[in-house]
Amino acid sequence: MAENKHKLLEVKGLTMDFGGLRAVDSVTLEVYEGDIAALIGPNGAGKTTFFNCITGIYNPSKGDILLHPKGLKTRRLNGLKPNKVTEMGLARTFQNIRLFPDMTVLENVMIGRHCRTNSGIFKAIIRSKSVRDEEQQIVESSYHLLEKVGLADFANEFSKNLPYGAQRRLEIARAMATDPFLLLLDEPAAGMNPQETSDLEQLICKISAEEQIAILLIEHDMKLVMNISDPIYVMEYGKKIAEGSPEEIKDNPKVVEAYLGEETE
Amino acid sequence: MEYFLQLFFGGLTRGSIYALIALGYTMVYGIIQLINFAHGEIYMIGAFVALIVAGVCTIYGLSGVSILILAGVIAIIYSCAYGYTLEKVAYRPLRGAPRLSPLISAIGMSIFLQNYVLLAQTPDFLPFPRLIPDFDFMEPVAHIIGSPELVILITTVVTMILLTLLIKKTRVGKAMRATQQDMNMARLVGVNVDRIISLTFIIGSALAAIGGVLVASYIGQVNFYIGFLAGVKAFTAAVLGGIGSIPGAVLGGLVLGWAESFAAGYISSDYEDVFTFGLLVLILILRPAGILGKSHKQKV
């Protein structure tokens, strides 16, 4: 891996126990700027648990999660609340869609931007001039994001009325609204048809290239993963079993074994 | 016809007060799925604070309307402080506990606050001054709707419009709606959920205090126990309309107010509360989710 690239996320020996069950077992992982990294593995390998630890939903049992924002001092994320993690510049989407169903598409995006504004509750209630200007700015930048993911025409629809693929794209737009430098995508292509998947592939590449947002994604669609990600990390039974470029992963016997089972004589 | 209108406006006034208190129940329930049984006590404390302020103001010789406004504002501030503290002390430590625990904590806080007022103030009924003056222009219709009713109606309508604007238009309202629809997701897009919950309690308490002051000056007496019945009735209104739904709370309040008023006027006032709670049972049998409530299946 290129040594001159800035390291954004550093996870060292992350372990998560649920009672006697070790869901994540000392996993070490790094994400550099400009990366589209992927985390793959069979179902139940602990990938989503790993995401949940990073984003503050779970407090990991052991290990360190370090965020190195460019030009700012390193922050340890262990035990921070999710909204604090988001403020640090790390956003995520979910495996199953979790939009706010009874809010419009635009509102769904706007809510993500609010953590980047500084007006307090009382200012917001009184609606001073500065608050209104800020609100206008939020509307504009949210529209801009919707254009980027191709949803500007649906801005005033309720998000529950969007087709599936569009809901997925809206989730990405909402995550981007929090102005992250690292975006975690949990199975963004789950349930998509090949056309939608290929649109998504382009969208992810576009985000990575144009917005300077590094991406770490969990995905089962191997074609998507092999096309766009480097490096790839592989987990099985909570442990990291391999890491490397797509070519290295493809030929790694441990990975083949994890997916296809042991070869019999 | 005149009698009918009288009952109609009486029911409307009553109902709008129930609605005001029911909003506090329903907003809190919408966000943290807790029936805040101490909500009625916040209403009672609002009325008591208003009484104390009114007493002091009368000594200084202020006039009726200015006392009403001053007493109302101070009652709101006090009740908000109580509501905020209540959430912080009794409910926040139980976040994540099984749903029964905060419910019991709520009942405990309700009993605690009642007895606190009982000991700190008095077990007797105290007279509350009639702060709402009789307006001259109301004279021709005074036999149908009096000045106090008019003031109550206008205040509640204005309050409800402000609340709707707050929820629909401001970013705080957006954060509240997001928290209601998916609390964890709201956290992940950077909403400070704890602050939104505190704010919900503060807004609910302010509404209860407004209700408390209006009712106390309308009925003319207060007591440490008034919060209980008002709370139960408002809770009924919230359930009638569909708990968690804001328009539902208003509708439930009005339906309840009219039901009480007409039943008392045409049948018998002795059975007023029987009709109220009979209606509750009836609606729960026919529409368990309430009039405007959505019945949603429990996700596993």
C-alpha cells in the first residue's frame, strides 16, 4: 500500500463479546484516503457488528478505533455516542433501509446537515435572520446532493413512496449530508437488480473521486466488490482471515475455503 | 337550540384543554414510548405556581389581565423546569431498561409530586382568583359562550398552531420527527437525541402549564389532587385519538369534551365520568389503535 497516503481510520485488535459469544475477534483494519475498501465474508462473519462498533452503536470489548482526520488531532472513537461519531466525520448506511419514512426526500437529507450547523435550539425556535439564511443554505446544498444521486425530481415525495433502488441512493445522500470524510456502506447493493447495481457502482466511484470521501463497504455482490474495491478485507467467524488486492483475494486458499468449504480428497 | 350551543361551546372549551394536556402525553409517547403518568402533576404544579404568583401580584395591585399573563409565563417556566428535571432524574437513567420500569418510575414520580405539593402547600382546596375579565363585547352572546371560554379557546388554538409550526417548519421539529420515526438512525445522522427528548418534555410541560392556569382560573379552585383526574382524562383523550399522533390528541380531546358536555347536559351530570370512560372502552373495542392511530404490527 502506498506509504504517502494519509491514514484515515485505524482499527486495532477490535474485539466484541456478547456474553460468551465473540462476534468480532481482534480485527485490525485500516482505511486510507481515496480508498474504496471492502469488507467481505460469509453471513454471520461479524461484519455488521464490526460496523456497529465503529459507529458507536456498540461499545467494543477490546481494541482501539482511531480516527485521523486530516489536519486535526487523532480521536479515539471507543464508547462515543453515534451522534458524536457522526460529528467526527464518519457516516454510514444500513443493510436494511432505515430512512425516515414519513418525511420527504428533501427533509431526509436536510436532517443530516443539521449536525453541521451551529444554531442552538432556542435560536431555531425563534427563527432569527441568521437561522433562516442557514436554513436556505441547507435546502440548497441538500438539493445539490439529491441531484448528485439522481433524486432531485423526487425531493417532495415521502421517502416511503420511492422505489427500492432510489431509497438506497437516498440513504447514501443522507449519509453524505453529514459531510463525512469516511463513509461506511453496509450492503448497499442488497436486493438490487443488475442495472441498479451497476448504477450504484458508478455512484460509489463518483463519490470517491469527486467528494474525496473514503469508502468502506460491506457487500456480498462479488462482481461489484472486485470491480471497485482495493483493498479487500475478509472475515470469517469474527476473525480477519485475509486482506489484499482483488487478485490476491481471489487466489487466497483461505478465502476460497471460507466461501466454498474445504476441499475433500 | 340555545341549550345545544351552550353545551357545544362548553364541550369545545373542555375538549381544547384536554387536547392541550393530551399533546404532552402523545408527544412523549411518540418519542420514547412512555406513558408519562406524572404529566398531570406538571399541570397541577403549573396551576399552583400561577396561584402563588397571582397572590403576590394582587398584593402589588396589578390588574387582572397582566396578572394572568405574568402568572402564566412564570408557571410555564416552572413547569418546564419540573418536566426537564423529571425526565433527567426518573426516565433517562432507565433508557434501555424494559418498558415497564420507566412506567413504574412515572407512577412513582406522580405520587411523589402530589405528596410534595400536599406537604409543601396544603391538603385543602384553595380559591383561585378569576383572572379572566368579562369583556363587554361578549355581552350579547354571554348566555352561550362566556369570556373565559373565549380566552381559553383562543389561547389553545394559538398554542396548537405554534406547536404545529414548530414541528413542521423548524429544524428542531424535523429532528423531533426523525427521532420519533427511528431513534437510532436519528443519532447516526447526528441528531442529539437526548436533547430532543429533553425538549419534548419541556414543550409538553409548557402546554400542561398553560392548561393548568386556564383551568384553574376557569373553575376557580386548585388542590394537590387536580392533576390526577385531569391527567387521566387527557390520557384518555390521547388514547382515543391514537396515542403518538398529534392531530389525534387534539381530535381525541375534542371528542371527549363534547361527549362529556352533551352527556352531562342531556342525560345526567352525575354520570359524566362514566360516559367518558365508557367511550374509551367502546373506542378501544372498535378501533384499538384510536381514531387516527395507525395499527402497526410489531416487527420481530
